Amino acid sequence: MSDGDGHDGHDGHRAASDLRVESYLVSAGRPARAPGAPVNPPVQLTSTYAADGAVNYARVGNPTWSAFEEVLGGLEGGEALVHASGMGAIAAALSLVPAGGTVLAPDQTYNGTVDLLAAFAAAGGTVLRRHATDTAGLLEEIARADLVWLESPTNPLMDVVDLPVVLAAARTAGVPSVVDNTLSTPLLCRPLTLGADVVVHSVTKYLAGHSDVVLGATVVGWDARGQAIGERLRRHRTLHGAIAGPMEVYLALRGLRTLALRFERGCASAAELARRLHGHPAVTRVRYPGSGAMLAIDVVGDAAAAERVCAATTVWLHSTSLGGVESQIERRRRHPSEPVGVPESLLRLSVGIEHVEDLWADLDRALREVSASRT
Ligand SMILES: Cc1ncc(COP(=O)(O)O)c(C=O)c1O
């Protein structure tokens, strides 16, 4: 598969097909074409299978999972496993660290990961933290780590990690690395091609894209090292039992078909909104990583003012989560578990597929209304 810009995607990982990504997303993971064959893979509602087949029980495998895993694996350039949620995938990846081991991570990541790492530390592990943009600091700590955990851009501060440099250094040092690729999606970044050992996704977000399922995935490389790690992740999934329902996986596969279109629109609108928000009288800082469909803004005033902006929007949906077709807005510090490094007045914006002028008019009006009510 080559990427949307027409670059050759053959990068040492097994190529899923020679199609460009938009076409690949539409055609991959379908039943073989034959007279009368269905267009979509069936939803296999079964807990068990007749004896002596390749898989004997549905906690181990399901053909509906396989179709989704085939498509996502091809997209990332590796082998995918679907998990019950993004957190299920993150927990599986963190299980690669030995008890009492050491994880190196940016000082601010998605708050579920922050909490899970805190639990890991409370159980005797060590978490080394450096700022996401402190590349020299991250490189300095790699040798002390059993696992390097990266997320880029970080959620919600939108800091960008120098993935090519940090992942290459981890590989050279022989330290396994994981990248949470939820915000970038494989359309913007394919961490396995940069040396990552595991890619993690909250499929709930862009990949499924319609705010109707909670789902996760891990992806490992095709090489022997990737396959060995993949076996451990698969075993974790089977034994801990955080498995996906076939209906959810079917919906995620259906969502994947339009990922390129949805993401292209979201990225274009996010860039335009970021441009317009710079210099807005009610905004003190725009956090936009330069690509992707997410941004964050620090608004003038306190937490209550920021909450009022969310409440005043009518096109933007005031809700948690991101990556759906509907644009979402949220003050992240409303969650007690959000790291204190996230400003009280920061609003996270997930840009969906509505018309950009409707999004702008709604946000600009809400910001100005709240601003006017303070004076
Ligand atoms: C970057 C990131 N990773 C992981 C997760 C967790 O995924 P899930 O909610 O599917 O468990 C989230 C959820 O918000 C996220 O934003």
C-alpha cells in the first residue's frame, strides 16, 4: 500500500497491497469476490466453534475480528490485534514491562495512561518522565528503561515528540517501545516504520469514527521481534479476557472504510480554525501541532469561563472523547485525573466533518458571548 501522497509505502514491513490508502481502506478485509458472495464480512455471533478447527473458543479469535485486524494491520504495516477498548490495548502493551520494571514516558499523556502508570508505580514499578519535547532528556533516560512509552501529539497539550529520533534510539539500545497513535492515525504517522515495536490505538476515536463503539487495538511488526511481542499481547488478551464484541468490531470496520475522507476533512478544518483562532481576543494560546484534526485553546478567564464557552456552543458537542464525525469540545481539567500541567482554562477541540464555517461561527460566537459577559 502506498500513502495518500503517492509515496511508496514499501518500507521493510509487509505491504498489504499496492493501492493508495483511500482505495485500500475501501477494498481490504472483504470476503473473496465470487458469484453470490456477500460484500461485507459476516458478524460472527458465536462463543465456541466445532472441534478440531484452527480456533476452538471465541475468547481466542473471531472471524469478524480477523477482517478488522487485516485492514488495520495493512494500514499500520504490521499485524493487528483488536482489544475491548483503547485502555485494554494499553494494559496489554504495559504488560510487556516486568514487575518492578521501569517505563520512560512523556510527563503528560492521555490521562488513562497516566493513571495506569501511576498504578504500575504504586505496585513497585518506576516511571521516568521527561517533557514530550525534551528529546535530549528522553534519549538520556532510554538506557535505564525496560519500555519507552510515547504518545504524539500528546492529549490534550498537543506537544509533538520527535518520534524518528527517540524510536531509533530505543531500537539501537534494544529497549522496546510503544506509540499511542490514536491522535495521528496511520494516515499521518506509521510508528512501526520508524522503529516502534508496538502501536496502540483507541479505535473508539478516528478509526471507528462515529462515537458508537468503544474499542482498542495493538499492532506489531512482521519481523521476528514483532511476532514474539505479538504473541505476548495475544496471550494477554486471551488470558485477561478484555475482548471485543463482534458487533463493535463490525461497526469499527464499517467506520474504517471512510477514515481517509473523514480525517482529510477534519484536518483541513482544524488547520483553518487554528489559523483563525490565533489572535482571537478571547483566546490566549492556540495549541495546534501543525497537522491532524485536534487542537486545544487556552481561553481568557478562569475554569468557569471556559466551561461557559462549552455550554454556549450548539454545533460543537460538549462531551468527552474525540475523533467522531461530530466536533467535540471539552475543558479537560474538569476531570480530576487530568494532570495539573494541563491549564484550567484549556479547551480541547476535536474537529469533525461539519462545514468549517458553521464550526467557526458557533465557536467564535460562544467565545465572544462569554468574553462579553465578563466585562
Ligand atoms: C490518546 C488516547 N489513548 C487511549 C485512549 C483510551 O481509549 P478507550 O477510551 O477506547 O479505552 C484515549 C481515550 O480518550 C485516548 O485519547
